[in-house]
Amino acid sequence: MSFELDRQASKGLGRLCADAAENCIISAPDPAGMERIEARFHGSAFDLHRHDTYAIGVTLHGVQTFRYRGATRLSLPGQIIVLHPDELHDGGAGTEDGLRYRMLYLEPSLMLDCLGGASLPFVREAVVRDEAFCATLLSALGPLQQELDELFVDDFLAQLMHGLARHAGQPAKPMARTAWRAATLARDYLTENAMRPVRSGELEAVTGLDRYALSRHFRAAFSTSPHRFLVMRRLQRARRMITAGEPLAQIAVEAGFTDQSHFNRQFKKAFGMTPGRWSSLIRDAAPAAA
């Protein structure tokens, strides 16, 4: 199973990392709301951190170990990892053989559009084995060097949500129409104004709800707070700028952070490593992908 998975996922991009540095991360070209990566690590990879996206991936080689919801988890080749948004976790290789995996990061807003207003599925078991679900994931994670067609993404998300719902084990609860409308209005406003400070009064005016009710509804919809959603949009832009090779000091300012120290703290909280470390991993992978 390990060899077959590694061989299948190695078509295309997989071989590009073969001669790169021991540790590397390669990002794929993706539509808004979705990010796909391949990562190879020896030892500890990420410190404890949390982000506002689902993280759903497949271990291809080695043992993937991580702390999540008060317990240490292990994922073997062929097993699927499902991490819920805003849950603290870390990650790394569990043996000296090193680790290779591919991960899909999905913004809850993209998934909620597919769910039609139902609440997000919560999978209690962070590591699952499901061959059909794995095949669905690899249909998007396999051709990592290619942009995904819009119609493919639509069908993929529908299948993915079916798999998540099956492992969640409980039917999703529908959100009240007013709560759903307010949360999506706030989401859209924050996305459009992510690079500047947004005040609570602005969101109250946009949604028609007071700030405390809005905070509750927003968290129920997207599993994070409006503030963290705003910060994560800035960090996503920062990561794109890092990939483009722009200086970190310039990125801090253009991505809406007070200064580079503020940028460094927020980046590590969200991704488990400093911007400088992330930049070096991207650079280590780049020559092999050229």
C-alpha cells in the first residue's frame, strides 16, 4: 500500500522534490479558498499552531505524528488526516525514515457554499482509513503541478463533503437563515477589506447585528472569530508574496501588519514556523521544480 500510494502521488510533481533539500514544501497553483501542498520532513516540522481552514491530507511515506485535541496521533501511509479549523496542533516525522505527505487546506466558506447553509462536519477521529475517501483526495492531490479545472473542483468538493459527513457520523444542523446571511456578509466584507483595520461598528452596519451576536454566528458558521479570519487573509497574502520572493520586511507592511515583529508572531501562531523558515523551505524546493 505504501509503495502504491507513493508511486501514484509521485506522478508529476512528486519526482521534482526527490533531489531537493531534505526538508521542503511545494505549493500548487490553486483557486481561491483552496491550497494544496506536498511536504517532506525529517524530525519535527511544525510547532503548535492553528489556522482557520480544514486540513485534510494523505500520508504517503513514513509515520506522521502530531498532537491534536489533547492526544498524540499517528498516521501511516494510506491513512487520511482530518483537522478541524481553529484546533491547535503540531506535526512532524515519527521515525528516522522521514515523512512525506500531501495536504489540502480548505476555507470553511468554500465548504459551506457546498453545504447550502448546514453546519460544518466535525470528524472526531483525526486519522481515518477509507480507500474511497483517499481516492477522492488523491484525485486533487495527485496532479499537484496542475491547476484544477473549475468544474472538477465543484465535483471534488461535493464528493469530499460526502466523505467528511460520513465520518462525522452526525447529520449537519442547519443554521438559521438570518445567522447564515449575517455571517456571509461579514465574511465577504472582511475579505474585501483584509489589508486595513476593520472596526466592529463597520461589521454591525453591514450585517445589522450587534458585535457579540455576530461573533457567535460567525464562529458557528466558520469555526473561527472575525478577527482571526481577517488575520488569516493577511497571512495568506503574505505566503503568496514569500513564494514570489519579496522581502519579509516589505511583506509585513503590504500584508497589513503593524511591523515585522507583529508579522512574525502571527505567522508562527498560524503555521507553526517563522516566515523566514517558511521562505527557506520554499526556496529549497524551487530549484528542483524549475
